[in-house]
Amino acid sequence: MPDLATALTAWLPSQPWFPSAGCSPVRTEVLHIHPFAPLGDAPAEDVRGVVAVVRVHHAGARGAGVYQVPLGVRSSLPPGLRPPVVAERLGVVLYDALGDPELVDPLVRRISAGRSMPGLCPEQGLPGAELPARRLRSRPLGVEQSNTSVLVEDRYLLKVFRRLEPGTNPDLEVQLLLRAAGSRSVPRLLGALTGRLGRSRATFAVLQEYVADAEEGWQSALTDLRGTGDRAREDPPAPGGGFAASVLELGRAVARVHGELARAGGTVAVTESGTARLAAGMEARFEASLTEAPLLAPHAGAVRAAYAAVPGVPVRGLWPDQRVHGDLHLGQVLRTGDRWRIVDFEGEPNAPLNERRARQSVLKDVAGMLRSFDYAAHHGGAAPADEAVPADRPVAGGPPASDSTWGGARDAWAARHQDAFCAGYAAVAGRDPREFDVLLTAHLLDKAVYEVVYETRRRPEWAAIPLAAVARLAADITRSRSA
């Protein structure tokens, strides 16, 4: 077998789930090797499956991270099997096991049945999946994300958490709460896998229902936006109906999930010291962001003023803090007709685990969704506030972004769907999130600043979208202060 640590150091930066931007690995050390096949009900003798747990040391200040890499080991790959190959030497092929149905099969069966493996232990008390006796059909979903999702039998989704941290992953923790609450707004949780991580344990994977024939909310938004662009030069958009009516239902679904999480996970009253900590955290994140995204600097005064106003908000009457989604946007919701399901409860991938597991304001999720409608409206055609948009750059397939008629239409589209979401939320929650304008503005800015840094690291060409949002919010704050 080739030197696994050396092979992974060379291979990891090419993987879509690995945070390679600005933090190329300089050294990899293997912490654990957990075998999962063959273990009595194995695939062919020629193939073995292990989960490698590795610590990757990055150059500079990014430090180290711990990751899991499910690996297949064969003497050669059979015809038709083309998984990502880690290394090949001396008659041994190492490859990503999640691309091999022959290895996904025993892994899924053991998780579903609650049967332990060396170093790996399925979560007990979950219903499991109804699996056929033949080998399971599976394929990884080609979605850009920090984890790997494998579609099994077109009915189930195995989600493998690539980066590992000690403790229960929020995605599993929140799904367990919602299962206890009997929620119908999330896919059914069927199984989970935890494993050894040093002297602690971590969540390695979850198995859940796959929502067939569903469309991601982001795609639904872009489809509707294209239709708006086609009509922009002819008729004003209708005030209601269409996608806006569906977004109203999305607001209701999010409010229902928040209510279920409040009942199952408990709430904590907001205090004056709590709002002070919230503001301090937002300001600290903003100050840190200026190093990676110096284009935020012109708006620093207004951003700091927005955060400074947070401790002065009267705490009486505020929504109590509770477990929330933590990274809610249109890519985290699935639409089947007018019914919505909410997925991926991990929280912001760059935030520490203790922050993602903490109780927070529901306004964090509301702000994330409101930002997402703005993102969709300006997708593909945003530019910094002081920069003209090239005429040949389309916005979500619509007319050129520099067309003033279309520019007004996309702004109106974003506002209309933000209003619909808040109205739907208020219909279930009993209060409109827009009533808490100071806190909501602070959360909107906090999210937009996070997005600027995220895009600067991963997709610099998209950073202009949240940067323009920061500029608009900052301008509104400056006008209100001078009024």
C-alpha cells in the first residue's frame, strides 16, 4: 500500500469538499483506520473498505483540520467503476469508497440496522431503511458542498460529514429534536453513524429519506426570476400569486420548524448581557473579515454603528434564543408543489462547533433567507456599488444586468419575495420579523459580511453580490442616522 498520508496530501486539494482555497495542506497524519468491509457480509474478496481519519496541517494561520476519507482498496478497478483515485502503486489502488456501490452497500446496511463496526457505532433507536436483498444502487450527488451526499436506491440519502469535530454534529442533533417533535417539514431521519475521534466521538454520517421529485428553492427562485426578466420591459409584475404564494408557504414552514425546535430543545430569555455579547461577536467577525476582504472597509462606520445599536434594544418582548437552522438559504429548502422541506442543519460551515450548537435568535435564520432572495435577484450580474456592470453579463438568464428596467425589476422581485416570506412567517409565529428592525438589520449585515468572506475565499467572482448588499444596508443606516 502506498504511503497513505503522502498520497492524501497530494489528493485532498482536488476534492470539492476540501477547503483548499488559501489553505493548501503541507502535511497529513493518519489518526485512525476504521474498517467497515468485509465484515462477514462483505463485497468480493478483492475489495476492502476503511474509513481513514486524518489530521491535515495547513500552511500559515489556518492551522489544522480533521477529516474522514472513506477509502476502497482493490488490486484493480473493474470496468465501469470510475471513483476518484487517491493513489495506485504496486498492485494496489486506493480510491474514494463513496463512489463504489459495492462498498456503500455494507456501510448503509450497517447504519440502517444499527450494527457496529470497529471504531464506528450506529445511532440506536432510529427506524432504519427498507432495503432490498440485492446489492444497493448508489451514486454520489455532484453537488458542491463541504460534505458528500450519496443517493441510495433513489429513496435514501447518505450524508457523510467530511470535516470532523468532537461532539454531536448539529445536523444530527437538530434532526433528533425535530423527530421527537414529529416534524413534517424535514426529511425523515433513518440512521446515523458516530465514530472514534481521539478520546472523543464525532458524528460521521446520517442516513435520511430522499425527497424525490423535489426542486431546490434556489433553482425555483432562478426559474421565476427568468420569467420576471422576460416580462420586465412589458408589464409590471403581479403583486401576488405564482412563486410569491409558494414563498408565503415557505415562511410558514420555517416558522413551524422554529416552533418545533423551541418546544423540543427549549428556549432561553434574551438578556441585556446577551445582546451585548451578540453585538460583540458580530463586530469581532467584521473586524476579522477586513483582513480577507478589504473592500468592506469603506462601509466600516455604518456597519459598526448597526452593531453598536444592538445592546440598546429593549429585551422585553424579543423572541427567546433557541436552536435554529443556522445557515438557512434557498439552497437548504426543497419544494414539491407548494410544500417545503428544510434540510442541512449543520449551521455555517466556517463557524466553530460550539457556536453552531448554541441557542440563537430565530432572526438569524430569517436574515439568511432574506439575504438569499437578494442573492438570487442579483446572481450573475452584481458588481460593487461604485462599479458599472458589464452589459454582456446576464442575471439569472434574464436581460443584461446593466438594463435599468431589468435592474428595477430584479430589485422589486427580491423585495416582493422577502415580504412574502416574512408575511408567511408572521402568520404562524404571530409576530412579523420586520418589527425587530434593529436586530434584523444587524443579522442581515452579519450574514452579508460572512458571505463576502466566503465568496472571497471560494468564488471571488461572486463576492460583488454580498458586497453590494453591504453597501446598500450601510447607505440606509447612514441616511437614518443623519435624518
